[in-house]
Amino acid sequence: MSEKIDYGKFEKEMELNKEELKGFLKKMLEKVDNGRIVCQFKEREIYVDFVEPVKIVVNYSGSSEKEDLIVTFKFKGKVLPDVPPFQ
């Protein structure tokens, strides 16, 4: 039986303007193309007219048994009128 290796925890919070946000997302997509990140989305689209800066919070906790990566985007703004109703 192998011993559990604890990789530790990491948290970072950033506030990005539109150009910085585009760069961050492009880097994430490159990693997805390399098979390193898996993103899951529900069958839902939400349209938000956001105001800069956009806050991004990255939380990671990992071990050889389980790894968790949570990326949270917090947008300030209003829901646009063409948003379909929740099902």
C-alpha cells in the first residue's frame, strides 16, 4: 500500500481588466488542449454585462489520492434583458 502524499493547499485572488482576463483564459485553454485541466459546465448560459475589474479566486488542494482545483469568477454587473428564464 502506498503512502498518501500531501501536495498542500493554494489560494490566490486577482482582479483583472478585460485584456488581463482574456490572457488568463487563453492560458487556461492552452492547458486544456494539453490535457491538464478538465472544465465542467451545466447546460446553462448566463449573460452578464460586467464591470471591470473581474475578480478571480483560485483554490487548490491536493494529494496523491485526490486533487481539487476551483476557479471562481466574480462579475459585478446586471443581468441583461435577453436572459432566458431558469428552467
